[in-house]
Amino acid sequence: MRHWIVSLLVNSIVLMVVAGYFEGFYLQGIGSAILASVLLAIVNVFVKPILILLTLPVTIVTLGLFLIVINAITLMITAFLMGEAFVIDGFMMVILAALIIGLLNLLIDKVIIEPIRNKA
């Protein structure tokens, strides 16, 4: 449970960082970032596996790079569910945001969270 909450908080911070750097990526505030993080986690649990299964041949041909597009689609679904509190302008912005969010989450997990988890 603690790991899930830490992941949600890290994801919320990453969403706020991306919103701070790109004009085409808008979050209304920290509450919206936390809600978007929760919704994104739910979409990743229920919708992402279906998308991966449906696009498996394309994902194999592209050696997994199509997963960035799937992450972008889950981000678009989250923005759609959030309405005006979370707006992403254009598909290229969604792709860029999905790529940056994925890289930042990976970096934070490997550099900060994993060493702390291993000490405990």
C-alpha cells in the first residue's frame, strides 16, 4: 500500500513538472495532479493491458516502441476524464509528455525510491 501511495505522489510531481515546462500540457493545480495520477493508475490497470493485447503485432514489429503510443493514449484518456482540469494540446504533445513522464518516473524510481526501499 505504501509503495502505491509513493508511486502516486511521484507521478503527481512528475505531471506537475511536465505541466510547468510545456505550455501545451496544463494541470489546474496539485489536487488535479493527484486526481490525474489516480485516474492514470486506474486506466493503466484496466485499459492499458487491453491496448497492449490489441496492438501486440505492431508492438513486436516496432521492438516495443509502440508502447510509447499506448502510454500516450492512456494519458489522453486521463485528460479526457479530467475535463478542463487537465488539458493536453495535440497528439505530438501527448507523445512527448508520455515519453518524458515515463523517463522521469523510471529515473526517480531507480535513483531515489529503490535505494530507499533497499535500505528499509
